[in-house]
Amino acid sequence: MRDKKDNATFDLPGFGPAPAELLTPAEPVPWRAPRIKKPSVKQVQLELLDPTDATGLPVWRRDENTDLTGLPNWAPA
């Protein structure tokens, strides 16, 4: 292939114009019936087990067995 700015490049074989017999179709393209759309399944919003806030995250509840980070409290042995 030849670059417009580079005169030192050469034409590669196989990149020329296509032969005329390849450009015209030999057989007519068979007609296809239009595709029928399948009915989509309606989506249902599932109810979560725990109540959620506006962001969809579970509502924070204070538990006596966990600290403020949600990790369990260590009980003395």
C-alpha cells in the first residue's frame, strides 16, 4: 500500500481493486421473513428480608455483640 507522504513505500500484492466477478453477486440473495420478537419476561422487584434505606443498603442497627465497625466484641475468657 502506498502512503501519500512516503514515496519509498511499495504496493503490496493483493491490495489492488477486486475483480468484477467478485463484485457482482452470482445468485440472488434469498428473501427472509422478518424476525418475530419474543415477548420479554417482566422483571419483578424482590423484597429483601431486612429493611433498606434510600440507597438500597440495609438499615444500620446497633448490636450489643459488635463494636461501631461491625466487628464482634471479644469476650473475656
